[in-house]
Amino acid sequence: MSALDPNIAGQLAEDLSPDVFRMIIATFEEDLTRLVKELETAVLTGDQDGYERAAHSLAGASAAVGAVGLERESRIAMDHRQPEPAATVLPRLLTEAKAALEALHDLIN
């Protein structure tokens, strides 16, 4: 399964100028870096609310660029009712984040 929804990410790449698309990817990458740090810090400090808030923000950012795998893992992380501990979800989320960034950068080239 692709890290990106081609209907969303492909449409963005097609409809936007290359400069605007690069700017969106750069902004997403900055947000992703910040939110991953927030997630990791929340896990280390046991801050469940902070963990869920960061995951919620990441889910929205991921949806906006079509990063479906990252959005899925973020939605799992933000749901306090799901039984998986953060220590299980976070590594998958990080893997999806890396795959999404690589796929987005591939659309630029």
C-alpha cells in the first residue's frame, strides 16, 4: 500500500505550481518534525493528553497532504479508547512518517 492517497497528493502536485507544492511539503515536514517531538516527549513524560493532542494535529496535517498511512496511525494514537500502548503505536507512526515524506518528495522530482 502506498504511503499517499494518489487522489489527494497527486491532485495537489498537479493543481499547484511546483513552488507552492514545495512550500506545502516543507511546511508539512516542519509540522511533522515538531509534532513527532511532542509525541515522543508526551510518551516519555506520561502526558496522555499531550500525546493525543499532538496525534490529533498530525492526523489533520497528514489528511491534508494525503498521507493515509500516517493519518491512520495518528488516529489510532489520538484515540484514548484503543488498547495499543503508545510504545507500540509510535514506532509504526514514525515509519509511516518517513514513508510519507519520501513519497511526497518523489512527487516533486
